[in-house]
Amino acid sequence: MLDILLSLTLAVLLGALVHFIRGGSGAGTEAGRPSQGRERARSRALISLVAAPTAALACLAGGLPTIIACAVGAFFGVGCHVALKTHASRRDVALELDLASALDLVVASLRAGAALVDSLNTAAKETRGRTAGILEEICDRIRIGDAPATVLFDVVDRYPQEGVRLFAFTLASHFNSGGSVAQSLSEVARTIRDRVDVIRRSGSQAVETQASVAGILAITYGLAFLMWKQYPDRVEGFLSNDLGLSAVGLSVFLQAIGVAWISRTIQVEV
């Protein structure tokens, strides 16, 4: 009976973790997101879902019991997912800040009397990284005769960041309606910086929560290590029992659920 209840509990927890990884990465039902954004999200989810069984198999090869190996694999998969998503968020913020700086150059060139495409090309030459690639692609494709709206929507498809989308939609509106675009791009740059500032403020507040979680986990494993050093016979006897192994494995699974839940709740959409 205990084995059945434990198996059902682990199945439910594994299902919750898979749902978190898929949903948190945007690989689920977010049909409104650009396709390239969904592909990147699916890639992150796939890496995380592959990392979990890989870590579990490595633990099994190291001689750990099956339930402990599965729990460690689940915890490793969640940690991998959180790390990948954090890295992707930082790259997105860096891209948007570079875009805002490039838009300042575009606005200055426009106010000096240059044409829009020439201004974009000048900013591309003074900018590095992915932002330069975005501006160069827009300039080159418009010059060879592609429709501006098609070019800009293709850019949004590959770079689904909110700042890039706002920039592309602003340019698309200008190409459709005409008029001066310098003031609009200046407002776009200011909006991007304001948005990044809000993201950084929320991130700095979330650091306290992340530090608390890391501290609790460190205390838990530190106490477990001290107990093993102080009473090795009792701890080894506990772990040699099926009920003890089940309790330890379930605890690690619940820790993985907790890390996943907290990571999901501290996300702020701006």
C-alpha cells in the first residue's frame, strides 16, 4: 500500500514539475507569442526535461537508490530551467538597453536632417551585437525593395522582446502613415528604459526571496550533514529503511516543487 501511495505521489509531483517547466518556458498554449519566441522557449524546456533524467541516471550509476536518484534528477531539472530562464531574461534586458541607445542615435540623426533608413544605418554602424544585426537587416531589406511591414514583422518574429516589438510597430506605423518619426522613436527609447528600470527594481526585490530559499536549503542540508557526522549509525539506519528513503526522496521532490513555485511567483511581466 505504501509503495502505491508513494508512486502516485511521485507521479503527481513529476507531472507538476513538467507542467511548470513547459508553462514557465512559454512552450504551452501561448499561441499569441511570435514563433521564434516559442521555439526558444521549447528549446529551454527540452534542455531542462533532458537534464532531469540525465542527472537521475548519473545518480543511479553512482549507486544511489532509485527514489533518491529520481528526486535529485527532478531538482536538477528545475534548477537548470531556472538558470536558463534567468540567463535568457538578462540577454533580453541587454538587447533592449542596446536598442534604446541605438534609437537615441537614430533620433539625433533624424533631427539633423538625415533620412530614416540612413539614420538606421548610421546607428547600426555605431552599435554592436544583436541590435546592430536588427538595424542592418531592416536597412538592407528595405533598400532591396521588401515591404517595410513584412521586414519589421519578420524582425518581431525572431526577436520577441517587448522593446523590439514596440520599435517595430512604431516604424511600421510610420511607413504606413508618414510624418515625423523622431519624437515617436524618442518616446520608444524612453519607454524601453522605463520598462527595464521596472524589471531591475522587481528583480532586486526578488533577490531577498531567492536568498531566503537558498539559505533554507543550505540550512537543511547542513543540518543533515551534521546529523550524519554526529550520529552516523542512526542516519545510516534511517536511510537503510524503505520508509526513510521514501521520506528523504519525497522531501527532495517537495524542495524542487518549492523552488519551481517561488521562481514562478516572483516573475513580473512588464
